[in-house]
Amino acid sequence: MDWLLEPLQFEFMRNAFGMAILLGILCAIVGSYLVVEQMSLMANVISHAILPGLSIAFFLGINLSIGALIAGVLSAFTVAWIRQNSPISVDAAMGLVLSSFLALGVMLIELLRTNRIDLNQLLFGDILSVQSQHIVQTFFITLAIAIIVIIFYQPLLYYTFDPLGAKASGLPVNWIYFGFITAVTLTIIASMQSVGVLLVIALLVGPASTAYLLVKELHWMMVGAGVLGVFSSIAGMYLSYYLDLPSGPAIVLVIFALFWVAFLFSPRQGLWRKIKALIKHQ
């Protein structure tokens, strides 16, 4: 058991494990809605679109998270506005907004002379450099989103599976969408310090997709994704420590490995079950 306890003697590892657990829970909650609503690409859009907000916030000397939040929400509403007012498909709108906001962010870095923004840190993250204030921030984001989901679970469930019916019944669907996009953006902001914007999509979508193959109900999907997310994060941290691997990619590869196990051997939808059924009927 010494190998389990050895990494915990270092403060930076304890901080990393704490952040990994919080991110596993937070990304599971938000990611489950993304997967069920088939909006996983939206997380990719927002995770890249925050760059202009970071540049402007850095130039103005304000909290970077505020700039990232504004830019992320604005990108999502730009996608929705294009979709509602043109025949352009949602995936085309997402691709256009993603590339445009990313290009704007890179340009602003040059124009505003904010070159001190560490793009490598932003893109790939470093969970081993997480400080206690990052953990506190992520804890309160996780707590707030969890409480909101628990309180408004039934309206959110209705909106997720039948948005037109939810609108017809009088639910404030525009506000629900705004809250959902804000939650996604906050999750990305909390995660970018640890795994970076290029890998955060795996944390959001991977555990939720794996749980989707294993359970039916949304609340059990969240629970399962949370367990998988926490396990993947901790396992990735141990692999990073003992094999001297980059921590973010190690976590993502564990997530991907667990997805393939579920994809192949899920009792409900596993590929191996389908192969056996096909052989049996021949």
C-alpha cells in the first residue's frame, strides 16, 4: 500500500488529487447534459472561444476568469443566433464561430501585447501546478452547479429531452439555455488550469459517454460519470507520477480506455453483446 500513499507526501500532489476529484464530479454533471443533448461540440467551441476574453482581461488587468466567461457565453449565443436566423446548420455555425474566436484571440494577443499569456499552459494545462486558490474556486463552482442541478432537476430533464414541449409548457427555455451555457463555460474555466482547453473536452464528454453506454436514467448517468471521472483522474495522476508522463494526457487516455471497455462489453449496448447476438441468429 506504500505506492498509494507515497505521492500524497508532496503538497503539489495533494493539490493535484483534490483538483482531479473536483473536476471528475463537475465535468460529469455538465458533461451528462452535453452528451444527452448531443451538444458535445459546443464544449469544444467554448473551450477555444475563451481566448479573446483572456487576452482582453489580461490587457485590462482584471480577473482572467471574467473575460473567459464573457467570451465563452458570447460564442455560444453567436452560434444560437446564426442557427436561428439563417439556414446554416448548427455544426457549420459551431465550426465558424470556433475558428473565428480562436483567430481573434491570437490576433488580440499580438495587438494588445499580451504575449505573457502562456499559450502552452492554456492549451495543455498542468495539474501539478494547481494552487490552493484554484481548488477553492473549483470547489465553489462545483458546489453551485450541483445545487442548481438538484433544485431544478425536473425542469432541466424536461428541457433536455423535449425542448419544444418545455417551451410550450411555459418553461423559460432561453434562461435555461443561458444557465446551461454558463455552467459549461465555468466548467471549462475551472478545468483549463489543470488539463488545458484542448483536453477539457475529454473530461466533459468521455466519462459521460461511457456512463451513457451503461445506464439509462440521466441521474444515474451523472453518478456513473462522476465515479468514472474521479477514477480516471486519480488513475491518470498515479500513472503520471510513477511513469513520468504528462498528467493531463494521462488522465485523458485513462478516460478513453474506460470508454473502450464500455463500448466493447456494456451489458446493454456493448459491441461484444451485439456480435454474440448476431452469431446466435445465424
